[in-house]
Amino acid sequence: MIWNETFECMSRDEMRKLQSIRLKRVVEHVYHNTPFYRKKMQEMGITPDDIQSIDDIVKLPFTVKKDLRDNYPFGLMAVPMSEIVRLHASSGTTGKPIVVGYTRKDLSVWAEAVARCLTAYGLTRNDSVQVSYGYGLFTGGLGAHAGVENIGGTVIPMSSGNTQKQIQLMHDFGAKALACTPSYALHIAETIQESGIPIEEFKLRVGVFGAEPWTENMRKELQEKLHIKAYDIYGLTEICGPGVGGECECQNGTHLWEDNFFPEIIDPVTLKPVEPGQQGELVFTTLTKEGMPMIRYRTRDLTHLIYDKCDCGRTAVRMGRILGRSDDMLIIRGVNVFPSTVESILLELPEFEPQYMILVDRVNNTDTFQIQVEVRPEYYSDEMNKMIALKKKITNRMQSVIGLQPDIKIVEPRSIERSIGKAKHVIDKREFK
Ligand code: DLL
């Protein structure tokens, strides 16, 4: 099933023609309506006339998160505020939030983007979707919500938290799909197990998981625990929210809706496009947004693009799993460490839960690197020898994959705090020194 075959299955030539027309239009729009972009283009000595096709995109300046903060709250809007019908914001870790405004048409493009994803997961108007992403300024809840309504499905607008109630209503209402972060899905799965209600009594078949990096091993774990097929949904506030792309039944890459959101992969150091298929930083230009278009927005997400036609019949470009954000990457004693690698290793070892906390500090000018890991109840023991053997096993595994020996601290079952939204896995005390 495909929601919008014209755009999802367009030939590459046709897609590039469409992207060229749309890029020219959006560049005209921001040049004339957003002083920030006009100034940047003038500084580079270019005008909208220099943009004749999608290939000319490389002439345009990049936009970064700081630009959004510097223009807080409404400085990047390209329409009068009377045209803006919705605001969302993302707080990030430091400083002012970034604010995004949507026109009525922007909301409808966004709702279609999510509808395309849900359809690609096999959901239809006959299905109900429990939306357990947070509602509010975060785009997850309302974004997923609009997509479900768009396909004519039934939304169960739970928002996040109150996990006991989540599982009770999921059970009683017979939700076919659960939309939330993968870490919250894991917490929900654990809570179902503890409740004693057999998983067979749930009608759940599909997971709509995103908003944070997750691994193939985590997919396996969630699919087994919840008896579902778990699909990726990707997005970011600056571009619209969830639904910039989603997987299809092939579960082999996340299709990006490139008629609306044009992706590029650049080398984050040289800022030049990488060779096709190579890993780098994902950059988006919104081709249809009116309220607050983004020109070459640097996401900081590291991934690669796949242009081959997918077995599902869609031609829309696919993105590999997000390895992490370049700003989430830890550099510990000179070694690059992604939290997702730790997650993946834990999921390979039957003795551990995929729950962990990385603590980094600097003592006597040397980085310290501790990983707290939670042992599964059936492997937890008072016997020192058993725990020491377990510690050795995981330390060796981490060292061989990461290339750095962590100080492993095994903690009791259920002692690491569960997340109801985006999980926090790192405390880096070096930031404050
Ligand atoms: O997280 C939007 C969203 C909501 C996406 C619900 C999917 C589902 P932000 O809070 O602005 O927006 O965070 C965006 O989260 O740049 C990635 O680093 C990360 N992210 C989002 N989806 C995925 C994913 C929402 N599927 C940032 N895989 C992005 C990996 C993801 N990382």
C-alpha cells in the first residue's frame, strides 16, 4: 500500500525536475521574505537567479541551530504571523529553545508525510494507533496524531507517561499500533511483562518508533517482546517533526519524502558533499514549507543515503540508520564513542538489559569512562564470583568493539531510571569543568 504513489514512486529524472522547480520557488520566497536568508545570500554574492536547478543547491549557505537561536523567537518566519497557525519548539540541551511556525498548508504537508509513513507500515483507516509521544511543544504527539487522522485511523492520544494506564487502555481498546520512542516502548514492554497480562491478549502489531537513535538489535528486542513489527520514523522539529521519513515493510532503510524535504550528505569538516552512498552529516532543504522554510539545515545526524529502488516499489531515497548526532558523539581519551554502540553490545549479551548510563569525567587530566549496566533478574546473584565473571565478559566485549576499556559497574535490576520520552544515556561532567 502506498499513500501517494505519484510522489513516492517518481522516476529519478522526474523527481529532480520537481525538486528544481520547488527549490527555485522556495529560494525566491525566503530571499524576499526572510531578511536573514537574504543577507546570507548577499554576503555570498548570490541571488535567486543563480538557482536554476536542484544541482545549484550547493551554492546556497548552510543554516545551523545557532541561527535559529539567534533569531529567537520569530526571526526566521517567511510569512506574516497572521498566517502562522501553530508553533512548536524544541529545547535541546542548552540555551533558548528553537521555535518553528507552521502555516495551514505546512500542517497539511506534515500530516501527509506522517500518513505516508503509517501507510508504509501497513496501517489503514481500520486501525487504531496509540500515540504515546509527548503532546505539547514537542512535535512527536501532535505530529503522529495528525498523520493517524489523515489516514482515517483511530487515534488514542495518550501522550507519554502513566505507563500502567497506557497498557490497560492499549489492551482494552485493542490498539494495533504504538507510537513512541524505542526506549519508552521497552519500558512499556517491561511493564506488560510485570503486569502478568499475556502479550497474546494485546492486538498490537506495529511499532512507530523514532525521536532517538536505535539499533537493529533494539528492533529485534522490541519485536520479540511486543510481538510486533517495529518501524523507524524519523524527523526533527526544524524540518517539521516526525514523518520527514519512515521505513516500509522491507525494514531496509528509511524513505525520505524528498519531494518536500531535500536531503544531502556532507562531510561535516570540509562541508562538501560526500561521494554517493558515503556516510556523513545529513542536511535538509524544505522544498514546500511556507511558514519557516529551512535552507540547507545541518541536522548533525550522521547517516548515509541509498538511491536504489526499494523492493516495496518506492523510489524515494532511503536513509541508513542514524549512527548518532555528531554532538552526541563522545570523544574519550581520543576515541570516538557513540552511545548507540553500547546499546547494541548490551543487546547481544543475554545477561543484560539494554539499560545503561555512561559517565565521563576528567581526573588528573585523564578522561574516566564508566558504564553502568543493568543485569537481568535471572542473572543477578549475590555470589561475587559470578558477578566478577559477568563484569569481565562485558568489559572484554566493550573493549574489543569500542577500542577503549570502560570501567563497568553492574547495577541491580530496575535501578536505572526508565525513560518515557527521549532516553538520556550520558552524563559528561567534563562539560562543566
Ligand atoms: O524528535 C521529531 C520526532 C518525533 C521524530 C517523533 C520521530 C518521532 P526533535 O526533538 O527536534 O524532533 O529531535 C530531532 O532526534 O535530529 C535526531 O537526532 C533524533 N531522531 C529523530 N528521529 C530519529 C530516528 C523529533 N528515527 C532529532 N532515529 C534528530 C534516530 C532520530 N534519531
